[in-house]
Amino acid sequence: MTLEFKRGVIAFLSAAFLVSLLFVQWREVSRRAEESGHSKPHINVPATSVACVDCHAQSTPGLVAHWTGSKHAERGVGCLECHEAQKGDVDGFDHYGAHVATVVTPNDCGRCHADVAAEFGRSHHAKGGNILASLDNFLAEVVEGNRGPVGLHSPTPGRAFVHANGMASANTGCQQCHGAKVGLESSDGKILTVDDFKPGLDGKPTNLDAVARVVKDQNGRPKFSSSTWPNTGIGRINLDGSLGSCSACHSRHDFSPRRARQPENCGKCHLGPDHPQKEIYEESKHGVAFRDLLGEMNLDADEWVLGKDYTGAPTCASCHMSGNVRNGGRITHDPGERISWTNRPAISLAMDTDLDHKIVGETDPEKRRALVHDTWEAKRTRMQEVCSVCHSTEYINGFYKQYDDFVVLYNEKFAKPGLRMMKALVENGLRTKADFDEEVEWTWYYLWHHEGRRARHGASMMAPDYAHWHGMFEVAERFYMELIPQVRELAEHGREHGKAAEAEIVLALVNEILARPEHQWYERDLAKMRAERGKEPK
Amino acid sequence: MSFSPLTWIRERVPVGPEQLRELTNEPVPNHLKKWWWCLGGTPAYLFVVQIVTGILLAFYYKPSPQTAYESVRYITEEASFGWFLRGLHKWAATLMVAAVVLHQMRVYFTGAYRKPRELNWLVGMCLLLLTLIVGFTGYSLVYEQLSYWGATVGANITDNVPIVGVYLKQLLLGGEVYNENTLSRFFILHAAVLPVTMAALIALHVTLIRLQGVTEFHFRDEDRKQPAFFNFIPDHLLTELSIGLVLMVLLSVLATVLPAEMGPKADPLSTPEVIKPEWFFYVAFRWLKLFSGTLAVLSMGLIVFLMYAWPFIDARIRKFRPQSEASVWIGIVGALAIIALTVWEASVAH
């Protein structure tokens, strides 16, 4: 073998080695850039989703782009993994060789995220759709709209409406946060929902008569009732019987953990006059720090554990859901697990919950103890674990003392007396049983549902302006300047219209309330003035 | 009488221009006029780059699990030119491994390891392994997810070595598992023990080359009328300096265009989905995936042993078949296998 041949061998192998080195370094550099977040990860479209992605990249490119940037895409979770329907699913349809469904429910997500779906299913979030029979819904469906079509007063030039949809306010307002009861169009003109299909445990309909009435388009696709879909309300009531919508927080197709961790995500629903949690957060030091330290929040971290992955500021998710170093990084999809007061009702309640995660209303201590499965103390301890990542025990206990004092003051000074007066009015026939048909009902609703909640939420999240000026100040004004005078007026009106005894009962109650030390300031001077004028009320 | 600093030094260091010329200006064989035959000096040059950049990085690096990642982040993001130094250090390591491999291929295929140069082959083999180990320990110092888990996997691999494996693992980690002391152990190995050992072996390597002379090749297309040798100074020195300058430019470009990145911080509680060692261990990593633990480790050990012993095995073969070129064919198969396994591992996620 000649030296020249060996020289050729060396040249060939060296060149092969250098070329392979270039390839290896290219792969290495790409991998490192992905790890450090400087480049988008390489996406391998799963074989079953290639056709979907190719077609939808043309028809709905934004949707495909969102998916391409998702963790799902990164990990090979394609279209069918979520959208694939089983034969017999009421909303399933054949679509270019695949059997798919449009709505992805917690049951679908639960195929991979079983624990998370189960935890979410127990939460108050998942039951958000229960508002459909509540006072709030009465407001939207009856007071603001109509449970049926609303006839036209006159034509709208340029448009050819037949009537107005009386449920429009409920559909686009309440249900986009609380969740709609998803419905399909029925051949008899009605809407078919879970109540009609009566799904079994496997999510498949048991009422085949209802299935037969589902209206389908020319491609065999079931037609959704436009008043119930699209909907990503968190307590959506799905056709398969499952409750909730994961995309309410995680957004469809990109499933961004980064977005779910930011307060703006919760702010889709938790804002406004009755529960302005997002604005309250923004006023608090936590929100101020978050805005300032956004760049240090490490929002793209895999686990995002408070105290390990970030310490800049807590967001809604940090306190109510995400893991922290004190709890071993345990995430919960039941935000109620760390809330010790519910400030949703007129009177705040301690969050003692039963096995079904419902608040225990029992007042007998023995019976109550037997029913309570998860105490408010346990919930508070979980929240205090979050606090303790940054705050001392003394600081945390001090805060909770201030918070408890505030809630109890609101309950005792305004909420309980207010509720007693409202009940007394209806029990004595001095107001109607229908809600919102009398001024005092609006007054009371503003007091507890708007101002009372603002005050309590402000106190719970350290926003002094919401606790005081947007909260207790307005509660007090509403109580003394509107509720008390309106209750008295209704009583006087009743007295004048043959209900003197009933009026006396209500007025006695008002006087009893106002005679309490905390209310005595209100009419002390007024009483003197009236006495001087000889006009003191009876 | 006026004072001359040169005279003062000569009186105390009795080495004159004659001795210096004799020491440094050994005749160099003609084939070394071609730069691609001169890659033996490249790893040495890159070693110096590593020492200089390594010292500067060590000014800021803090070897403990609590501080390591943050100190590397500080170097990369805050220290003046820290990103550049880290980039130079990283790319010089890559080029050093590549240069060592290219140099060893040249030595192997030209039979330059044969008598009387067997011992220098052994020294070269030690330098190859030390280069790989210093790369492994350096990568682990960053304390990011992959470097942490790479070190853990590396330690677990040594655990598969029969009898001594458990002790090797303990020696490497300073305990049963990756612990508080592991990083400082890696740091001392990476920044002190291994470089000093390598420096000593490089000195021995060069000394043996000087004592035995560079292997001479005579190609057919050579002009026989020309002298067979040329001067080390200035001709060969200029070639080496030119290679050094090209390397410096190449390193600067790589460090600037493809700076050293930082992955997520090491999390001992969360095993990454994909664990990859540094690229020069891809071949071993793929080998480990092809065979079961102990078999893979033992077979790799056998291959390394055969590489060490090759000059003596080759001598035995040639004793019985003097014209045998088995080494060339074995070398071709071996080199292609290494390239193929490396590319394979680089191509796949798992």
C-alpha cells in the first residue's frame, strides 16, 4: 500500500469527520438554542395529523401557527389526540377520513391529564355553569333580556331582523365566563343539550331519540346552536356531561402555560364592578411588583415553582393554583383549595367544604364537624404556605387578622342586618317575591353584590382603595342613605295600605338594628333635630 | 565599564544563540510544509487558549450547586466580555477534540506509532482520554439541566464497570449520588488536576518527538533534488503561527456568531425527557444504547485497551506478515464506525 493511498485515506476520513462535525455542531447548536429559548423547537407533526395541519395551514393558518408554538406540538401531540371522537359521540362527524368532534371537553383532556381533569372537575370553576339558575342569570335572561324572542319595535334600516334574541345578554355576557350549556340544533327547532342526550359515564348519549333529532349540515356535521357555541366559559356544560372548559384558562391550540400564569388571563372574567380581582391585584403591591419585574418572572419555566423558578411577585396563579417551594411544588386545578373565606355571597362564609367540595351550611357544631371534609383552616394553611415563601409568620398572621376583622365587620355591621331587613320585607308582604322589580332590591344587590364584594376582595388582596373607597365607603353610603330609607318607606307605604302590623315589625327591626352601638351615630343628631321640630318618626 | 542587561542575563543563564538554535532549529521533514500535516501543534495551541480563557472564567465561577449556575449566568450576561470568553472556551474545547482526532488519524494511518514511537502513542492516547474527560468535567460545571443529568448518567455508566465501578462512581461524585461536593470535585479536576497532568504529558509528548524526530514521509511526487528537510525557524514556526491566527479568527467568529447558551438550571427532582452528553461522547452514548450496561462498558473498555496496545499488536502482526496493511483497513472501519455512531446520535432525539 503506497503512502499516497494512505494520504488519500487520511484526506477522505478527515473530510468525513469534519463534515460530520459540522452536522453534529449544527444539531448541537440548534438543540442548545431551543433549550435556552432562543429558537422555536423543532416540530414533528404526528403522522395522523399531517393532513389536518397541511389543510388547516391554508384554511386557518393562525390556528396552526398557535399549535405549532405549543408544548403539545413540541411533544408530538397533534390534532387527533384532542379532537378525535368515538363512534356514538353525539357531536362526532367524519372529516376527511377521521372521526372528530369540534368541542374538546375536560373528558378529552383527561385522556392524558387525568388527575388534573379530576381535580378541576371538583372545583368551583367547573361548576361555574350553575349560575344558569341564579339571581345573576335572572338579571341577564329576564331583566336585561327575555326568555324568548323580543319583537321588533321598528325595522333597522339595512338589516332584516325578524326579532331580537332575548337571551343575547346571557349568551354573550354571563355564559362566556360562567359557561353555556352547549347545545345542538334540533329538527323541531329547539336546542338539544346534555339534558336531552342524558350521557352515560362514558359520555355517550343514552337518549337515542334526541340523537335522531340532531340537525346536520350537508357534510354530516352536527349543527351547534349559535347561542351556545362558541363558548369557552370555565363552567361550560358539555354534551358528554363533563363540566368545564380547559381552554378558558389555557387558550385553544397554543395551550400557553405562560399566558395562564399571568393575571390578564384571569382578568377575562375576574374584573368589573362586582368582582374586580384583577384591578384589585393591580393596585396591590403584588401587582405593582409583577408589572415592574415582569422580565424576572420566568414565565416560560416548565414547572414555575414560586421560590425556585421565580420570586419577583405572585400572580393569581401563584397564590391560588401554582406550586411553591413550601408545598413541594404541588399545583392545584381547584383554586378553592387555598381560599378560607368565600366572599361571593351576601354574607361571607368560612370555607368549610364537604366531600363534594360544597360549602357546609350546617350550623349545629356536631353535625357540622361530621360533614366538613376540608376545613377553612386547612385551606388557609395552604395559602399561608404561598405567603411564607416571602413573608414571616408574624407578618402573615397579622395580615390574616386584618382580613378576618374586615370581613367580620362587613358581615356584622351591614350584610347580616341588610339581609334581615330584606327578608323581613318579603315575609311581611311589604315587597314582592320577584327580584329586581322594586328599587330596594337593586339597592340591596348593589350593596352586597358589587360594593360588598369589592370591599372584601380588596381586603383579601391588599388593595386599600378597593377595601375602602370602592368598598366599605360605598357599602355604608348605600346602607344608610338608600337601604334604610327605602325599607322605612316601604314599611310606611304598607302601613298606609292596610299592613300596619307588618309595617311595625319591619320598622321595629330597623330601629333595633340602628339602636346597636355601631349604628347609633347615624340618627343621634338627627333624632335630636327631629325632636326639636316635633317630627320624630315613630 | 557600562552595564549590559544582556550580558547580565547570559552570565546567569548560560544559553547563547548557538544553544538556542540547536535546541529549536531541528530540521523538519518536507511534508510538514503542507499545513494539513501540521495539526499536531493545533491541540497544543488550543490547550493554551483553554488555559488562558479558563483562568479568566475561574475568576468568576463559583463551584457549588447554589452558586454555579448563577455565576455562569453572571459571566454570560453581565461580566465584561464574559460571553465572549465563555464562547471561546466552549468552541476551543470542541476544536481541540477535533484536532486531536485528526492528528491521531494522521499518526495512525501513516504508521507513525511504530517502533520506536510506541511510548509516544501511549502518551498521545492518555492525552486523548484526558481531553475527553476535561471536556466532560467542564460541561458539568455549568450546572444546567443537561449538564447535571449528563454527569449523573456518566457516573451511573461507571457504576456498570465490574468490581471497581462502584468505587469509580464514588470517586467521581464524591458520594453515592450527585451531592454538594460533586461540583467542587469536578472543578478541581477540570481546572487543576487535569490541565497540569495534560501540560506534563504534552511536554513529554513534544520531548519524545524532539528526541526521536518527526516521522519522515517520502511521496513519489517529491522533487528528490530538493533538500529533505527545512528549518524550524522561521519556516515551520510561521506555518504554526499562521494556523494559530486562522484558529483565533475561527474561534472569534464561532464565539460571536454562535455564543455559548445557557439551558435551564439543574433540577435534581426533574429528569429531562432527553438527555444528551457533549457531542464527543455521542459515540459512546449510542454504543451504550445499542448494548446492555455492563456489556457496553466492558466492550468500550476493551476498545480503549486495544487502541492503547495497538502499536504492540500491530508489531506482532507485522512480525508474521511484514507487508500487512491490516491496520489501515481496521482504521478505516473504526473511523467510519465512530463517525456513523456520532452522526446517528446527533440525528435522533432519543
